[in-house]
Amino acid sequence: MKELTEWVNATPANKLYFRQQLEVWSAAIEQKNAHLYNKDKAFKRFKNRVRRVKAAGNKEPLRPSIIMAAHKRGFYYKVASYAAILVIIAGMVLFLRTTRSGPGAASGRERVSFIQIDVPLGARKKCILPDKTVVWLNAGSVFKYPSGFSGKTRKVFLNGEGYFEVTKDAGHPFIVTTSKGTITVTGTTFNVYAYAAKPRFVTALLEGHVSVIAKNGKAVNLLPLQKAELNNEALTISSISDPDEYRWKDGLISFDNERITDVLERLGIAFGQKITIQHLDNPNLLLTGKFRLKDGLEYALKVLSESYDITYKHDANDKGYIIIN
């Protein structure tokens, strides 16, 4: 049954073929065409099994009910026919279970399967959703979306950073769910930074309209070139001074008056290497600059060292870098 279920759900064509076969079987039963199943062959196989058991000296005795039935040929014809029907019914039940969800089974709604994308550190990925929405995912992100949008909303799940170009559909809001809050739009371009293991939660709007609701219930609406950041349990709105900050999808790391701790965190994620802060004279130091990913992390740290008097060294185990001043 497991193999049957896996085959049926492998492709839409398999599902269609299985449904067609169910209809054929149903028609055959209703029209009393069960003779299509070879009962004689099934009965012969069963008799041979009984004969082998008896020849072995009944070392593997049959159950009393089966021994009694072995003398009744008509009984086996029925068993053979019913067994075939039961296989089809069981397959149908398993098929229906795999295509319907719990509450949805009662209401007739098909269960929606989800696709998950895991982006390694130091990498970026682009994907196109069923509604033609385009999503770029930054390093270390995990993204889940349905294989097909249905219902009143288009809901996706993000743990990490994503840049969204949402296809317009006013009747079906697009919702990005994160561990820190949700973002709702109908068609717009925006960036979300929401790694579950990081304290920052930032939504930046480039075009259109966005509603942001933090996990604590705080909510704001953004206008183009505004961003909302969660600070001390409150969502703070500020202007986007440099849109290049969201060009990480193009291989550019840009920051404008950003805390050094946040910059180092972004560099570590972008290059896929660990940066440990052992000590900083001024952890609230604000940095402004741009780096190209193709230039490498060593180059970025060297520039920071020369521009802001930051001292760093390689990890003893060559697992990254340590900021020592």
C-alpha cells in the first residue's frame, strides 16, 4: 500500500490514471463484471500453499477457520473476488487521505503541500512562486511556500532575509509570516530581515503599501522608501536613505549609519563565515560603506580595520575571524 500511495502522489498524471481506474472498477462491480479478475488462478495459488503446509507436516498450521474453508471452493472464489475489491477500496482510502487535510477532509478541500528552500550561508537563491511573485533569499534563510495558492490569502513563511516582488492581486493579500511578526501586502516590492536566532526585525518598503504587525501586536503601515524596525518592543518607522542597502541580491553589501555589530553580523552571513566579537571599544559605532561579495570577507575586514581602527585576527582553528578591538 505504501508503494501504491507513493506512486499515486508522484505526479498529477498518476493521480488522474488512478481515479480513472477506480471508475472502471466501480463500473465493473455495478455491472457484475467481477469475472475480469482471475479467481481460478488465485484459488490455485491458495491450494498450493495449503498443500505445501500439509507436506511439511503442519509445522506451520493454518488457522482453524482457514482449514475449514479449504474444503469449500466457492468460498475461495468469493474471497478472491472480494480481496481484489478490498485492495482497490484500501488504495482509494489511502489516496483520499493523502490528498485531504484533517478539517479539509470534512469540507472537501484538498490539502496543500509546501515547498521548502534552505539557503546555505554564503549563498543566495531566487525563486518564482505559483502566482509569479519573485523572491530572492539571502544566505542562511529558510523559506516555505505552497505548491499552489488557494483560499483568500497567499501565505508564505520566512526565517531569514527575503526581497519580494509581489504580483498584484487585491482580492488575495500576500502574507509573509516570520517568528517576529507578519507583513501583509497586495502587490509591492519590499525587503524583510527576520532571522529567528537574531534580535533584529526590519521591513523596508521600496514600492507599494505594506502593513507590518509585530509578534507583540504592535502594527504600522509603511509608505514607499520607509522601513519599520522593532526596537524595545516598539516598531519604529524611519526613512530609507540608501536603497542600495537592499541590493544584496545583486552581490552588494551596503550599509548607512548602521551599528558595527549589525554590519559584522551581515558580513558573516553573507560570506558564510563566523565572525566572533571578542571586544569592541565602541559597540554602538555607526558605519557607512559598501562591499562587493566578489571581493571577499578578508578585503571587507581590512577596509574596516583601516577606516575605523578595528583589529581582527583569524580564528585559531580557521573557522572564521575574531574581532579583538
